[in-house]
Amino acid sequence: MILYIMRISRSFFTATTRLGLILLICGLSLLTRRVVVNAQSALDSPAIVAKASPAVVLIKGQTGDGSVLGSGLIVSPDGKIATNLHVIRNLKTAGVQLPSGEIFDAVSVLAFDERKDLAIIKIAGFDLPTIELANSNGVKTGERVVAIGSPLGLQGTVTSGVISAIRDDPFGSGSKVIQTDASVN
């Protein structure tokens, strides 16, 4: 799942992502977005889902132990996708399906961070819908969140909640994490 943190009280939202989490603890470090919106209106959940969903992908693959399904988000129009390292680790074959139904059967790994469970993969796309990266330092406890993803391959699943806490990573990575009550189901 992809977690979006939205600021309703101002004319922008911040989206922080950490994909495919079961523990509902989300990394603050890398994948965030700030979008400037018309000053007269704030984005609500349906507007955020409509804006972000085209860039949320389903990752499918095979390991020696069976099938793997996960979520990712397109971060550049040339096909760079952010996902969790645990989604792509040990894959023997991999593919990416866009919400439009378009399928890419070839995936390459560009970078990964073991401690933060993040990976950047690439598909051979161009002019793809994206989610822009930004800074998450201004995120606050109590802000509304929307999670979008493909749990168990169910593309386009959306849940919402609030940020429960911002704290040091309990696993000792040295970074901050966001805890939320948005279900990842």
C-alpha cells in the first residue's frame, strides 16, 4: 500500500510513502510529495485518490518459493518506480501492471536501501504518470492519511486514517518513522 498524508486545512497536501507495510510504520526519509492546489480549495480524499492512483502500480513476480505481489509508485516519467525491497528481493521474474492495464514484463533494479526496506526499480516506459518526491519534515501527528495500493493483488484499494505518531525508528535505522492507523488491507 502507499500512504499519502494530506493537509486538509491548507491549500496543499503532503504525501509520504512507504509501500507494502504490514506494521503500519512508515518511513519519513525518501518518498514524499507536496502539491500546490488552487488556494480556494483543499484536496479531499477522492481528489487525492484520483490524482495519485494513476501512478500506483502492481508488482508481480516469482521467487523459488512462489508468487509475490506488491505495490509501487512511479516517481519519474521514464519508468522509475519506488517500492519496498522485500517486494522485489529474490525475484527470479518480475512484471509491473499500471492501473490502465498496461503490463511491463521487464524490470531492472536501480538502487535499494536495506535498512529502510526501499528499492527503486525501472520499467521501459515513457511519459508515465508520476508522484513527485518532496520533503516530509512538516508532517504532523493528527493529519489525515490515505493509503492506496494492491494488497494481495487487489489494485486500487484505498483506506484512510490519521497519523498516530512520529518517532524514532524502533528498529534502529537512525531515521524517523510515521505511525498511522490507516489499515493496509
